[in-house]
Amino acid sequence: MMLLLLALVGCAGIRYSHVAPEAKDFHPKRIGVLPADVGIYEEARGIVDQIIAGVLVDKKWFTDVVAADEMNSRIKSSEVNEKVFVDYISKLRAVNFSDPDLSRKLGEMTKVDAFLLVNVDYWNYTIESGDKVAKVVMGIKMIDAASGKIMWNAGHQEVDAYILMKPALPNVAKRLVKSMIKEMPH
């Protein structure tokens, strides 16, 4: 009973969410999902991308949701496009700077008004406080392609305790993405 109570108390909101003041006037029509950075959790590759695109399509907030595989195709369509993408992501990761010129070029070449960057920080089964759990942790950034401004940045985790039957990590991830996307400005 105590575990259920703790689980319900933990569902109050997401762990971290920051919305830029400019986001109140930012209403993108076309959003792209860049391929997720899954780090060491290779089994999450592709799955997370599909989940995020699916949740965004279901929300019906945007006239066009460009899934990660299509974004990847547009990026890899030329060496120039690939260089813009690599330079943008490298700068963002190395010095936490969303370069406005590179962001604008990335938006133009992929034909989106905003794009999402997703990090999978944890995707595994583990033991926490003596309980077996399925755990997924992610971070998501929504970036205005035209200005390079990070309009929304969020991080959260979903933990599903079990005794015998392991919950499928994609199902845990889908609940996580749904709770995060609810907080995203649109």
C-alpha cells in the first residue's frame, strides 16, 4: 500500500521543466524529431524516436510531425546538410550553445519550424530500495529553428516496480514521453 501511495505522490509533475519566456508567443506548425542520443542504451535506438513522433502526432498540435528517420534522411541528403547538423550538435554538446545560424540552416534544410533533441539517460531494469523496477530517464529540448533559442528543456523519469513480470521498457518510455510532452509549449 505504501508503494502505491509513493507512486501516486510521485506522479504530480515532471522532475524538471524550463520554458523560455518567449515560448508564450512561439507556436510552430512543423516540428521535427532529431534521432535520439541513446548513449550506451543501444536497445532504445529507434524505439524512442517512434514513441516521441507517435505521441506528437496523437496530440494534433502540429500540422506536420517529421519523425526521426525522415529527419535523418533529410540531413544525410547532402554533405552540406550533414556538416550543418554535426556542427550544430557538436557546438550544443560541447559548449551548450544553440548556434542561431546553424539552427536556422538546420530548420530550412529539414523544413521544420522547431525540432526536438532527445537524450536517453537511462533505459534498464534495476533494483531501487529493494524493489525490482523498470526505469527510463530522458531529457528533451525543443528548439526554435529560426532563432536557435531553446524554448523548452525538460527531464524526467518513469519507474515501474514489478515482482515477476518485467514491464516492457518501451511501454515505460511511452508513459514517460506522454507526461513530458504534456508540459511542452506548443
